[in-house]
Amino acid sequence: MTRVYVWLQRHPTLVDGVMAAFLVFFGVISVFERNPFIPALAGVFIGAPLLFRRRFPSVSFWAVYFFGAVEALLGYRPTVSALAVPMAMYAFAAYRPRRLSLVGLGVGMIGVGVALNQWVTAPARQHVSSYEWMFVYCVFAAPLIIAWVLGDSMRYRRAYYLDLEDKARRLERERDQQAQIGAAAERARIARELHDVVAHHVSVMVVQAEGASYALDTSPETTRRALGTIAETGRSALAEMRRLIGVLRSEGNAADRAPQPGVDQLEDLLEQVRATGIAVDFEVEGVPVPLPQGMALAAYRIVQESLTNTRKHGGPRVSAQVSLHYGEDELRMMVRDDGRGAAALTDGKGNGLTGMKERVAMYGGALQAGPRLEGGYQVEAVLPYRAALIRDAA
């Protein structure tokens, strides 16, 4: 049934042509036996304009009305072709502004009265009371009024849907722009982190190298320790730069950025999610450890993206659980929900999971994500922080 409806929408002229041919054929057949040439010709001219009632609704309506008025003024009774009048009225109201269609409706109502006056003979009018005359008038005018109401309603709905589609397109453009802005800001942040890493480690290496040069002749042991420090600092700097450069995909302009959120801001994030109607439980195990800023940001973004996916794909009345486990060497994070899981309607082309993997990989961690056997979806990430804490303490 859906395919038939889509096909009809794609071939409006063919549909209108069949309708016009139907009215013309039966309009002519209804007067053929009496062989009146003018009513048959009028039936053709009244039904034919329906062929272009959607492409030129104003022309179609006025053409139908004109030939219908000619037929009525000549005193001929209406035939099947007269159904073209409310059909043209519907298209006029559906595809043209209301102020124009109201004019057409008013003219049509006047035409109904004139046609009735032509059809009812003078002796017959003497035996019809004003109430009976009004009733007959309403009976003949009702199809025209109903057609206008339906057409105007269709015009309003079409305008509403077009407005929704326009808003959806604007939102998609804004989403893409926000994604580009976010990506550029993230690259700028990583560039600043890279600058800090290089500046810190290179300055340490320069100081140690200068100290080694002074102690080269007088204290070989001090020189040896300084050279060892330089080597270790260089290896640490290289490891940091590899992690940072690994997530850079293209060049971007630096931009100012607000302070980055971290684990301490998770409660605010969960409150925002709860405000959307998703029940979220939060659990922290172990002794919280102050994480480096970059790692804290990675943990925050992983929880944020996981809950975003829960809201998008989990379905109605979904709930989620967020747990953080501070171990001796690593932070283990788990975000699970009881939503649709494997049955979620998604094309799998999102960048959220890729972004989470990149953030975890930057700190030598691991991430697993997928549907749960008992239903729902689960994201589990491990961020090793022991080495980073030792390095920061040094």
C-alpha cells in the first residue's frame, strides 16, 4: 500500500488525467441519449481543466467555474461533470493562498444561487418557502464548502510539514557546523597540550645538558645521572607527542576554549541527562585519584557520549548505570543501559565510538562497547593513570 501511495505522489499529472477523463466520459454519456450537443460539450470543458489542477490551480478553478456557469446560465441541468467544481475548489484552496481561495469560494457560492435560480422554474419557486429554498441552497453549496475546508486544511498541513523540513535542514547544518567547531577546538586544545609537553620536557633537557657540561670534567657521576635524566625525559616527551599527534587528523585554527570538564563535573552531566527523563544511577568504588586534565577530560567525554547514545538509541523508559572503579593503577569505567541494545535503529556510521576509542588509545587504555546478552548496551573503558601520576609528580 505504501508503494502505491508513493507512486501516486510521483505521478500527479497521470492521476489528475484519469480523474478528468472519468468525469468527461461519464458527463458526456449521461446526456448522450438525448443528444444535446451543448451539454455534452460543456461536460468536456468542465472536466478537462482538472488535468492541470495541481500545476495551475487558479487557472483550473476559474476555467471549471466559467464553463459550469455557462452551462447553468443556459438552463441545462448539472451532469456528472459538475463534480469537477468541488474538485477544482479543493485544489484551489490547497495550493493557493487563503485570501485567493476565499474569493473563489465566495464567487462559487454566488454561482450556486444563480444556478438554482436558473434550474427552478418560476411556477415552482412560488410553491417553495424561503426555508425550503435555503435548505436546497445549503445542499448544493455544502460540497463546495467542504471542498474548500479540506483544501485549506491540506494547505496548512503542507506548510507545516515544509516548515518542519526546513527546520530539520537548518538543525542538520548547525549540527555539522558545531561538529566542525568542536573538532577545531579539540585540535587547538591538543596543540596547546603538545606545546606544553614540548616546552616542559625540552626545558628540563636543556637544564640537565648544561649541568652535565659543567660537571663533565669534575664529576663524571653527576654527568652520568644528568645524561640518564635527559634520555628518560626525551623518551617521555616522545611518548607524549606520539599520543597527541596520533589523534590529529588535519590542521585547524586555534581558538579560545572554556575550561575543560573532568570527572568532578560528572554529577552535573548526570543531572542534565536525568532532566531528559532517563534514570541514571552513579556509583564510585575505590579512593578517587586526581587525574591529569587530559585523562579527566577523556573520562568525562566517554560517559557523555555513552549516555548520548543511550538517549538516541535506547528507546522509551530506558535507564542507565554509570560506575567508576579506582584501582591501584587504572580507572575502570562502565556505562550500561537496559534499552534496545542490538535492536536499536542505527546505521552504525556515527563517530562517537571512534572518538571514544581514540581518547582511550591516547592514554594507552582499552575500550569495549557492544550490546549486552541480557539486553541493552554497555561501554567499558580502562584508563591507566599510574604512569601519568608518577610522571606528573616528578
